[in-house]
Amino acid sequence: QLQLQESGPGLVKPSETLSLTCTVSGGSISSSSCYWGWIRQPPGKGLEWIGSIYYSGSTYYNPSLKSRVTISVDTSKKQFSLKLSSVTAADTAVYYCARQDQAATGTGFDPWGQGTLVTVSS
Amino acid sequence: QSVLTQPPSASGTPGQRVTISCSGSSSNIGGNTVNWYQQLPGTAPKLLIYSNSQRPSGVPDRFSGSKSGTSASLAISGLQSEDEADYYCATWDDSLNGLYVFGTGTKVTVL
């Protein structure tokens, strides 16, 4: 069964770059039908899609974050990563990674990682 | 601010049927399939419905989804205490070069 696990610092200083990695286990990251995405949720608020990547490296970003976001993939390590630059307190959120398998569940994200809380504070 | 509007809350007693609406526009729901997610307290979201009305393996048939025009709905029949959670609709929005958007979320309370 496919599982995803986020990892990275839980505390980032304002104006610095947030960096997270999602490790995929129990399945292939190079499946031709899968995209890999990042979604975040500020405390007590709703969900926001950050962006997605294909195993070949093609990326799709939320236009509202595009200038600050970079998503990359390392198929040899079965990992994909998120970098968000120039962070502010507004970027404090639980960050989730998830899979979109168009052959299985269309554009639905499934499964999700457990999420990791990143706090932006000096 | 989300482009998909949901009621902030819904409630029912055990065994009742609860329906959650998701209102969008021609650039999102009107032209794309809708997904629904369930988020139990303190946990990651879980895909409940995909492609408007399809249930992933393991999701009880008490949950059903539908779409008409620029709106979608999630119905929970035979409401159970474990259904108390936040529910989000989601779809692609074809404006702004593509954007996956989530609804504002609905908190379902089992009375």
C-alpha cells in the first residue's frame, strides 16, 4: 500500500526558505498516471493547493504562490520536494503531500501524508 | 478566498440524511469533475468521492456525490457519529493557467 511521509524543519524564520521532502514508499513514483502534490492548511483554516509535479519534472503551481514555489522530484530516492521562499507568518500551516493517480481516482488526491506543521517565527 | 462556496456547517441526528452543497462557476465545476474529501479532527484529509460520484475502495456507500451544472453535492445517508468531520469539495479551475481549488469547507456535526 502506497504511503507518503513528509519531513523537514518545523520552524522557519521569516524571509527564509521553507524546505520539505515527501518520501514515497510501497509504490512507484515514476508511474505514468501519477502526479505528486503539495497542499497546506493554516491552523483552523481550509485547504490550499500549492502545486504538483510529474515524475518527468513537469510542474504546475498555484498562481498565487508561483513566484515563491519550487517543486522538484528525485525518482532515484522516491522523493519529491517543496521549497517556498521569503516566508512570512502567513505561511504557517500544516503541509501535506499527496498523490493524484489519474488512472485510479481521476484528479482526486489519494493517499495523503500525515502532514507536518511548519511555523514561521523568529 | 475560495472560488468554491460551501455552507460552513451542517448537522443531523444519527440515521438522518445530510446534504452538503458546493457552488462554483463554469471555469471550475462547470467544466471539470468534482472530488470530495473528509477530514476527521486532527487527521489528514481523505478522498471520499472522485469524478463527481465515484467512491474509492473502502468508502461506505452511505456517501454519495452528484454534480449538476456549476454545483455539486455530497450526501451522507444513515448519518453516524464517526461522520462528524470537515468536508471539502475540490476541482480544477481552468482560469489562471490551471489551479486546483478546494471549497470553503463544511463542518458536519452529529447531534
